[in-house]
Amino acid sequence: MSTDRQAPEPAAADELAAPGPEGEPTDGSDGVAPPEADPAAGAPSEPPSDTEAAPDAEPDAEGPEAEAPVPSVTDTPADTAADTTAEDAEAEAASDDAGADAAEPGATPTGDAEGATPALSEAAAELAAQKVERERIARRKAEREAPIEAGAKLSGTAADLLAAVRAVESGAQPAPVYFDDAPAAPRPAPAAAPPQSRTPAPVAAVAVGDVDAVRAVLLRGGAPEALAAQAAGVLGEGAAERLAEDPWLLLAVAGVRPTQADGFARALLGPEAGPADERRSAALVGWLLEQAALKGHTALEATVLEKALAQYGVPDAGEALEQAIGDGAVLVFNEPLDPPGTEYAEGEEPPVRVLVGLEGCALAEESLADGLARLANTFGGAADWEKAATGPGADLIRAVSGHGLVTHTGGEAARAEPAALLAVAREFGLRACLAAHVPHEGAVTVTGLLAGAEGPGRDADGQFALDLLIVLDAPQLDVETAAALVESVPDGARLVLSGDPGVLGSAGPGRVFADVLAARACPQSVSRTPDPGPLGELVSGIGIGELNQVEAPGKEVVIVPVRDAGEAVHRTVQLVSESVPRAFGVPADGVQVITPGHGGSAGTRALNAALKERLNPGPGRFGGFDPGDRVVHVPSPGRALPARVVSADAQGLHLDAAGERIVVPQEQVEARVRHGWAVTAHQAVGARWPAVVVVLPGDAAEALSRDWVYTAFGRAERHLSVVHGVDQALPVAVAQGLPKPRTTRLTGLLRALVASAEQPR
């Protein structure tokens, strides 16, 4: 059972922060990153943010801040992990049989670990295996990255810049994006048809001459020539001339930060380059708004943006922002603070908040609002479905029978209600379709529906050939995806947005589902179907801010106390490979590990290295992968697919994803494929597994929030083990760790449209 949330307040100017811990988006944290120290450019020095330091961003959806990190909750170097002490596996098995070891599924969910006796040998072996794996990966990367095309090693700023961008491309550092990896899809189901090979679409080619011209400009400015192809692709026609005239355009390349662009500009322009340069100010405005969009915001308050510009050394931030608005680089909006229809005294100006945003997000949000209002207003009329309105989904069926736009909220058990609605609609002869963020029984994926690869197809007007579209996992819709969906639903059709408001938000900008709920622009059906059993009771309590101890006679919930990150890794491997399969009959492939971030001594990288060593050891001869490896493939931002490595050849890495053969080109493997035994909660949204092991090492305390815990714990169907090293930080996060707000415009737009439709003509 879940709880609806109120629309969050806008981000405050004094909460500006860089992208969140590696592997975990900040879910709508403040829109912009604080500046790096750059005395030469006149920018004030900036204390490094503990969240900025947590990198892993990959082009696939994580976002990299390409600056030297400081240790943080998800970015503690694995090599500095404390020596692990762990309980002897033999003693643990014996204790488990006696029902006294809390680390085993046979233990009670009280957190006590009685009868535990230290035995360093196995833990030391685990750490040694991890260290060997890390050294092997480091050697392979060093060998691959050693050659420099110009034939000479780089140093100074150029080396730093190249390292930063390579870190982004390889996933070693997060790019400044809001969402790290796309949420992971559920475990593959057996394919009904023979597998077919598919290769991801190649990136658009750039003319060799354009790349060479950009390379020459980069070399003049002391920047690494390896950035030439990416810069040429991003800047488009005339890239070299544009870059030479405005060196701060280098900020458009992923992983490049303002201090690095400043150094490049000084090398090209000399004394002419300074903090007051209009070209610098314009580039910074766009860059800051891009960071905000990648962290979930569709706009920023003007005051927040001005403060961020000032922190980057812009002398007159207000004038710089006005110049950007005047040049059409960004758009400005005056959003009323009072509800529509509020009356004011003569001469009184209604209070507004001034928002600034990029054209893409602005147009998508306005198109989405118009489309939702269109569906609500063009609905032909109520149908008589009363006889079919029985069972748990009765309220939803009644609401949809009489309205063109309906929202539906509920937990995991409530997903049966949209399925019941689908069956009723088809009984009445409607062309109905169920779509989900990740593969779900009886549903197409949102991505496949939009691409035309799944679902009913489109009519002559380019709209879906259907009468009812039900969208599960609606909290995972960003504004652009939602706008594309709504625009494709024909007039007179019905749209149902269904989801759990308590889970983590979308990978991209916006908070579509929460904004629609807050606007109250349509009927809202709230499920009364509780999630069953001890797991349902536990997760439902978390949804209202209470971490309750639940009775788990079948060992549905087990707490595994650990002293440090090394022990957390050791215990996790034991649980996945031995304890859970032995106690519940769930194979290791049915156990999913979830942890707060990718980096650190107990992040996904360390956990995946240890799990691979135990479950599928091998030399990693295919770019770090071996046949049989469990992986996550991210073909595009916001989308992830679980898969298995089959083989590799000159074409690339061959994967099997639910019976579909995918070939990932060799040059894309490092950016688009990673091991998948352990994932982040954001990757896991929408999917469920028979058993889940949630790993909470001590250094993860600051990364926890109520929606993170709610999401992670809610992924388990039969059994949940919590490898617990954060002490009281867990109940504090559940009680007080509310998600940071995202600044969006959809709620206001919908309210205005509803008020306009209600006015007499």
C-alpha cells in the first residue's frame, strides 16, 4: 500500500549541489552544480560537494561530473576499504540450521547475530579476489588508454580534460546528469519466438574534415584532440569556426566543466578571456539549465540561476540572464502563485514566480499539458460498465467508464486492478493496450509502443490505433516521453496513468505523475488493495515514514548486521550464492542485489566483481565480460535491459535479452553494458525478483531517503535480506528523508487549462 505525496516545493538557492552520489540520481535535488575553484577565471573557490565527488556517470543515463572526486558515500575508493571480518561460512550454516544466525534466511528479522564466530580466512579470500579483479581491470584500462593519437603523452590541463571526458565515456565518473542508470527491467522470461539478432543504431557519423578542423582548434587551445569527434558531433555544422570564436561552447561536450572550458578559452583568446565575457555567461546559463534538466528540473527559478552564475564568477548575473533571455537562448515564464480564479484589488499585481528554462523541456511540458487537457475534454461520453465493475478494480472501472483521463495509485498488489480494467475494456469491444516502463506480463513497453515495435501500431494520422491506453509505472515518465505518449493518443480515447507515488522518480526531467495528481485535473482512483504478507506490511509502513519490525514466520525479512563494507560484500556473496538458494529454493539468478551507488567499497562495482568471482569466474576477455555473465544493457538513456553475455566477435558483444539477441558494437560496450548481479535502486524501479538483498554499508547513510528505501525493499516478492551497516541512519531516513523537490511547470499549466475549460463561454 502506498501513500500519495504532495507536490514538492521549488528548489532553494542555498541548496545548490552537484549531481548526486554515483549511481543514484539526486531525484530532483537542486538544479545546478556549484562552481569549481578557478582563480584565473575570477570564479570563487568552491568547497567540493560530497555528492559531486561520487562519480560514475555513463552516457547511458548516469551523469558524470568530471572533476577529481573526494571520498563520499558512494565513491570511497575500493582499495581503501577496511579489512573485512566475517563469520565463518561453516559456523553460519550450522547456526542457520539452529535458527540462530540472523545473516541467514533462516534467522529472525530482529537484527541479532547470535553465535557468530569470526573467521578471517574466507573474508580475506573474498577481498583478495576483489583486489585481483580490480587490478586486472585497471591494467586492461591502462593498456587501452595508453596510446595518444598525437604520439605524445599529455600533461597539465589537457591531460585533466582528457581524463575527465574518458571517465565520462567509460562510466568511471558520472556525467552531470540527474539519472544514473536507467531502471533495470525484470528478469528475462522465456522467449516465445526464435531469437533474432539486433544491433543498436550507430551514432550519426561526422565528416572527417569537420573532425580534423575541430582537432586543430582543440590543439591550439591545449585541449586533447581525442575530444574532436564528440565536439564536432555536438556542435554540428561549422563546429571548428564556432569553437574558435566561442571557446566556451566546449561545455556542450559531456564531462567538460566550466573551469576546463575557461582554461581552453584563455589558451585561445589570451587576456580577452575573462569572467565577464558575454560568451562565457551565455554558455554558463545553458550549461546550468542542462544540469538542472538532467537532475529532474524542467525549469529553475531566476533567483536560483542568478545565484549560481554569481558563484561561477559572473560579475552581473542578472544582466547576464537578461541577455540570454533576450537572445532567445532560454525562455522565461511568469507562473502565478495563487490558484486560478483568484480575484485581486484594482491595480494589484498577482504574485508570480519567475522561471527560466530551455526550449526543449518547455515545449514538452506545454505539449503534455495541452494533450492531457485534450483527452479530458474530447471524451465522447460515459459508458455503462456498472455490471462489470466488481472486485478490487471496481472503482477504477467506474472512473474510466465515464472519463477520458484518470489516474490510479497503489502498491504492487494494486497492479491487478489495471489488468482487470484491460480485460473489461476488451470484453466491451474496445481496442485496449497496457504499457509499462519495463517488461511486464500482458503489457508492452513504453519504449516499444512509441517506436512501433510493440502494441497496436498507428493509424493514418500517426496516432495509436486504440481506444484505451493504460500506462503502468507512471512515476517513471519524464516530460518528453509523456508528451510523446499523450500526443499519440487519439481524440475521444481514454488514458489511465497508474503507479505508486512512493517510488523513486523518473530518469529524465519532470515529475509527470506527481504533477498530474497535484493538479487534480482528473478523477483519481486510489487502490485499497494492501500489499500482502510481512513484506507488504514492512513496505507500507515505510511509505508513511515508519520502519516497523514485522512478524516474519517464514523468514520473509531477515536483517544481516555487518561492521564494515568489506564484511557487507562478503555476507552478500554468501546470501546470493548459498544462503537464499538453500533456504528458499531460489536460484542465484533469482536473487537481485540492490545498493545505493556504483562506487565505493560496497557499491555495484565491488559487489559485481565479488559475485562474478563466485558465480561465473573468468578472465573477462570480452571487454571485462565472459559468456554467462549477468549484465544490464542500456541502449539509450532511461532504458535498461537485463541480459546474459553469449559471446563476442568482430561485430561486438553478443547478448541474450529475454530471448532477443542483441549485438553491442565493441566501441559501445564499456559505456552501455555493465554487470548486473548488483544494481542501484533506480535501475531496479518497476522490476521485482523472488529474492532481494539490499546492501547498506556504513558509508551509505547519507545516500538514503524514504523513497529509496521504499523502492529497494519493495522489489522483493518472497524474501528480503537487508545487509545492515548504517545503524540508526535507516529509520531516520525513512522518517525524515523526503525526496528533494523538482522545479516543474506542469501542475500550474494543468490547473490553468482546467480553470479555462470550466469558465462559461
